[in-house]
Amino acid sequence: MLTHLRIRDLVVVEEAVLELDCGLNVLSGVTGAGKSVLLAALTLVAGGRARTDWIRPSADRARVEAFFELDAGREARLREAGFDVEGGECQVTRELRPDGRGRALLDGFPLSVRRLRDLGALLLERQDQHGQLDLLAAESQRALLDRWAGHADLLGAYRADLAALRTRRAEEERLALELARVRRDEEYLRFQLDEIAALDPRPGEMEELGSRERRLRNAARIQETLAEGLRLLEGEGGLAPRLAELRRVLDRLDRLEAGLGAAPLDLLEEQMGELAGGLAERREAVAAEADEGERLAERLGRLHALERKHGVPLDEILDWAVAQRRLLEGLAEGERLLAERAAARRQGEKALAGSAAALSESRLAAAARLGAAWQKRLHELGMARSRLRVEVTPREEADGWIERNGLRFHAGEAGMDSVRVLVRPNPDLPEGELREVPSGGELSRISLALHLLGLGAETPPVLVLDEVDAGLGADTARALADPLRELAARRQVILVTHQAPLAAVARRHFLVRKEFTGQRTRTIVERLEGDARVAELARMLGEEASGGAGDARRLAASLLAPPAPGDAPARRAAAGGGRRAGPAGGRRRS
């Protein structure tokens, strides 16, 4: 429950502290007194959108603090949601600054606004005209039915089957698209592979041929150089003829004078012969390579053309060709895999159809129970001639993923059903959807009747009702009093009202009024007790009392009289108390 709400410098509220009761708390006051500021404060601590013009003029910031008391179940749910709370209580703070750099705190620790919004959804629910509009949405009505019926497990099973089917369908579609591409391009693909095979390139061949091309490009100069070397060795005036002349000179000297032989020249002539032979052999080899130049140039030209056609280097073309050959060879295997994935998809569709049918059948049964219970509550709220029912209709869809009885249905995130709340406020009116209900007062009672049903442990413990009694007459307001007291026995309720019969059943009554001092306007919040409360109820009854102010006060006092014995259990249930944390962290018994 919300034990205390402290507001500082928010719009026209300079400072206000509300110490709230665990049951029904009422805010009353004339129109324009500032009740909406208190509701804005609750919206802020629940993560609602902030505006810098909400900061009171001349103030450097606006600050709202909310102190919550948590039972063990609520504390456990907050912990499951990742909020670090302990000790059965928490403090939520929201600050607004003129530069827009506000902040949110949970027990003094910073919290993002997104996380504050998640926290607020677990602690506080606000029912106002906007909330009623939310109820008009078809998805909200579906979620309402599922929450009331406790469909979390059925929804979880359905969504697991839906996720599995999505995966299986995606796998099947990817493989089918790949196989279709291969089949479509198969003829051209085979032509490309045959072209590559006919050329028969080898890995690294471009580098090898480039090196040879560079050598062949110098073949003519190499031949000329080799010829020059041979000429120097064997040509006219070369080394070999001169060695021969030298040998003749040495032979002549040997005949003329003993001791000068020609033996060293033998080794020199042998070496020169080997050199000349090597040069001649190399010249013949280079001449043979030069003859290959034309064929080499043609080969390189064809390989370069292949690279230009594919737009990648030769080695990448060879890798691609290997992969494509495997793909073509795997066509038959791909067909087998595709058949397996189609079978898995059909199995997934069968599982999804089963979980969708279980959810739909449970919804149909729950819709009948919810419609009957909701209508009963409406009758208690003064709409005795109204009729309300909850309709569940599977949505047919030609290409839907759910097959049932030869028909196909839409596979949405929450199943195959459309859920509508249909109402007939009066017997002489046609049945229609909630959005067609003409009266705002009737829609308010429909919404309040829903709250009276109770929606399980996941319902936030604090319920804020903003003038849900708007447009109702005094008799209808009296009819609302006991159900409202009953609701406040289960949840803490904060009600903004102009109806005295409703304000009279509150356990705590706050008056919101404006005070004018010079050029300043301030909103004051007072807790009413005793004569002050009787006076406020009399003001709220002013137009109804026919005998003047005295009659209005007597009627107000009668509204505050103790309930009849039959009402005692509800009063005792609403009077349950417990430990409360105040703004300073103090505790007391209520």
C-alpha cells in the first residue's frame, strides 16, 4: 500500500503530505482546486511523462516522494523484476528540474524512467478516462480475459510452439530459396563451370606465368649477350684464337729453349671450352623459350579475361567453382533435406494448432464466467437492466498457420482469437461494443464493476480512481458506495469524487482547496475529521438538500453514521491495518 505521499513545488502545491489509509481514501474539493496536481504526482512516481512547466514558479525543482509498504508477495515480485527492495517497504522519488535533467530514485538509488515505469506498473494502477479508453481496445479486452482466467501457462505453451514454428518455417524457406536459386541458375552455372574446366587453370598459375613472361620479355637481350660472350671466346680476335697463337709461340720457344712447356694452357683451354659450350647451350634454350612467348601470351590473356568476367582473382574463381560443383552435386541431397524440414514444419503446425485450440477452448469457457460475473456486478451498481457478455471468436485467415477442422486461422502473439466485450445498457438498445456505449457514466460503472471482480495476485495493490463517478446521479452514487467499500477491503483505493455518498464511506478523507495570498496561489491539502468532514459532505450535498444548509449537514452526518449490522463484515475487512512507513522512515500501528 501507499502509506505517504509528499509533494513539493509541483504546479501550485508548495508542500503537501498525505498520510493514506490502507482502505478507501477520498480526495474532494471544488473544480479547479488542484486535485489533478495530486494525480499528476502519482503519475510521476509511477514513471509517467514529466513536464518542466509543472515546476512551481520561483522554485528550483519539483519533488514527489511516495512511501510504499510491501507484503511478502509484492516484495518477491519486485525482486523477480530486478528491483532491490528489502524490509517490507520502499521509497520512490521523482525530481523535475527546469533544464529537463530530472531524476528518479528507488530507496535513494538512481533509476531510469523506463525502469521507474516498470516499477510503477507493479505498484499502482490508475483508472480514469484514459484507462477507460484503454479498456475499449480489443487487445486490452483479450488481455483482461486471459488475466482473469489465469491463462499464463496456456499462453506460455502457445508462444513456445509459435516460436518453434517460426524457426522451422524460416529454415525451410531459406533452404527452399537456395535450392530454387540453384535450379534457376543451373544451366548457366554449368556453362560457367564447363568454361572454367576447359581452361583448366591451376592454383598459383597466374604468378608462375607472370614470372615466365617477365623472363621471356628479356629473351632477345639475353640472346644478344650470350652471342657476344661466344664471340669474345671463339670469334675472330677472341680468346680461343689468341690462345692457339700463344700455344704456337710457346711450342716454338720449347723447341728453341728447353723448359718452357704449354701444359698450363691445357687447363685454360678446357675451361674456356666448357664456358663456350655452356653459353651456346643456354642460347639454344632461350631461343626455344622465345618460341613459347606467343602461346604464353595467349594463355595469360584467357586467364585475365576469366578474372575480368568474374570480377575476382583466379584463385577465388577456383574456390567458387569447387563450391558450386558441390552445390550442384548436392541438389538431390537438398531435396531430401527440404522434405525433412517440410515435415518438421507440419509437425510444428500440428503442435501450434493443439496449443491454440486449448487456449481458445479455455477462453470460451472463461468468457462465459467472466461475462456473468461482470454483469452481476453491473446490476449491483445500478444498471439492473443491462446485459454484458464476452465474445471469443477465432480469426479465420486464408494463409494462417493454424489449421482446425479444415479451416485456417490467424496465429497471433496471443493466439488465434478475437475477444470483444459486448454490452446492452438497456433492453431497448442494440448490443454493441464498449466503444459504442453512449454514456460516460455507464462506461465508468462498467469499468468499476470490472475492478470489483478482482483480477488475481498480479493486480497492483494501489488503485487510483479519477472521478469514475462523473455524471452519476445521487441514487446511483449511493448504489456504488457498498461495492466501493468492498473493493477497498481488497485493495487500497484513492478516489477523486464529487459524490458525498462515496466520500462518506472513505476511511480517510482529504480536502483539496486553493488559498490566495496577495499575488500567490497555493493548493492546500487537509485531512478532514469530525465537523470539518461533515461540513465538506454538506457542501457536496448542497444542491441535493431541499431544506437548506441545516438539512445538508444532518444528511451528511447520517452518511457518516455506523453501518447496519449486515455491513459490519465489510467495514471490519476494510479496517485491517499493518506496519506503515512514513516520510522519515518511522513506523506505527494503524
